[in-house]
Amino acid sequence: MGPLYIGPLTLETVRVSICDLPQQLQGCRIVQLSDFHCDGGHLPTRLLQQVVERVNDLKPDLIALTGDYVTQEPSPIFGLATYLQQMASRCGTVAVLGNHDNITVGGRKTIVRSLQQAGICPLWNEIAYPLGPDLPVVGLADFWSPDFNPGSVLNGLSSTQPRLVLSHNPDTAERLSPWRVDLQLSGHTHGGQIVLPGLGPVPAITQGLRQTLATSLPMELPYLSRKCTKVVRHWEWVSGLHSIGRNQLYVNRGLGTYAPGRWRCPPEVTVLELVRG
């Protein structure tokens, strides 16, 4: 896949207001990367090199990885980890896993171990404090995993304490509504991959058509079949920053690309600047 097929790497800078953000974290910058799909076909090596260079130029406070490092077999994580290890930030790198990281028996353990050996902190229904005790980072199990149990983690935090939540699938924002989530970072959607000028991402446009016509459409028809609904239910959260009730969700377009490719939906490095709300 060449650059005309996926588009140039894009930097998205977003300012996010956090209620009760500690003063020492005012202006904290978090770089988010998602959906690598490193398997020899969906992520060009040159793009991955550009990602490493771009992230290091940004000098972030924290790097957050939101899953799908591989597509199916876990072995490509070994090569990917050598690139991830080259990325530097003041407070290190935290990560969660996606649905593709949990496909094969033992695959999740292989990926977790490889990330740990690269100096990355993978979280599976766990809390880490890379930014200090006043802003915990919650990493959830993948939504499609039987281990997905946000209450087991979030119930242990005081409702007065701000927190960041990493969860691969943005559909989890609906399930997380009973808890305080100052900022949820997700991926999974690839931004819809094809965005029509003036109309938006194709999956979001056709969501209504799918709801009315899905029973009569062939399963293999791109974007209109029930397969698309299975990928994610809330295509209205396909990319960017969203308010979900009192919570906030940011969805990264990801780096890897599936057929038919990306059009007006380039791969993304995100910088999220936290400010006191």
C-alpha cells in the first residue's frame, strides 16, 4: 500500500477540559496511537517510521496506545515492539489491547509480554499512575472479551477523582455512562476509512440505511451489511471528540488500513492537551 492508498500521516491536536485537573498537570500532553494492524500488509514500514519520528518530535508527557497491534497472529508484535520501544515520553507509555489482539489462544499473553519487554505498561482491567496519584489511568479489557468488567476497576476510584480511561472499542462509552470518565481514549473504527466531502464517514451516513434494510442486504456488501454494525454500533462516534452525557470520548482514526483503503481519512497521531475545566 502506497501513500495514495492510505493518505499522509496526520497530526490532530485536541484540547480537552478536565474538571478538577491537578494544577501540576495543566497543559499535560498525551499522544494517542491506535489500530496498528501490523501484519506485513496493513501498515507500511515507512509509515511506522514516520510515526516514531513524529511522536519523538512532540516530546509528550505520556503515550497511550489503544489496541489492535496485530490483525490475527500475534508474532508481528515482536517487530512492532522494536518501533514502539523507540518512542519516548516524560512518563512512559500505557496500553490496552483490542479485539484483534485477543483472537488466538495465547495471543494476548504473547502481546502483553512483548509490550512489557519494550518498557510499555499494558493494562487489562487495571489502573496505573504514570502521571501521578491525582490522575489515574484506567485500562479496560476489550469490550468483546468476557473479561470486560468496568465496575471491577472504576468502583475502586472516588467519584471526586478525575481519571483517564483507555478502552479500544468506543461502544464502551455507553456502558461506562454510570461512572465518571473525564476522558476516554478509543480507536477500533479506523475513522470509517472513507469520508465523503460534505457528508462525512460512509459508515455513519449509511447507519440509518442499515437499520432499515439490513435484513435484505447481502452480508458481504461493504458498509451496508450487518458486518458493519458488528464492528461498532455507534458509528456516530466514528472519530474525534464527543460528549457522552457528562463523559468525554476521543476516537482515534488509527494507523492500519483495510481494503478498500482510506480516502479523506488519513492515519492519525493525536495530541491531547489537558486543561483545567
